[in-house]
Amino acid sequence: MMPYIMDGDYAVVTRRWNDRDLNGKILAARTFDGMILKRLLLDLKKRYMALVPLNPNYPVIEYNEDSPEYTIVGLLVLVVRQLIGE
């Protein structure tokens, strides 16, 4: 089932992700503008990594671990949404 993340949701991430297969998983990344949640696409044979948005209106970001623009923070484990009132 595809995650459905809305503006105002709280995302809980874990920093203990180094021992997991991350292909297809949703990661939190820090950018110059703030935090983003993207699905990680890995192709180890082609040595290709990309951060794929859940919203198809946004572009796919080619990712390089040495890129200063994006720093992986953690693996998404839970999304919390306030349904009624604020």
C-alpha cells in the first residue's frame, strides 16, 4: 500500500537504517530548504540512486552520497495525522 502523506502530518524516522535494504523505502533527507520525504530507488549494477517523490508532480532527484544538497537523515517508520480539529 502506497503511503499517503499530507501537509501537516508528522513523520517519524529512525536513524538506524544502515543494516537494511533501502531500495524502495521512504527516507527523510535534509536539504538547504528543509526536510523532504522521498522513496529511494537503487540500481547497484548501474551505480544509480534516485530520490523519487510520492507526488508525481515533483521531479525525480538523482542522488549521490557526496552531494552537499541532500543528506539522508533516516528511514520513515510512521506517519501521524491529526484528523479532527487542531
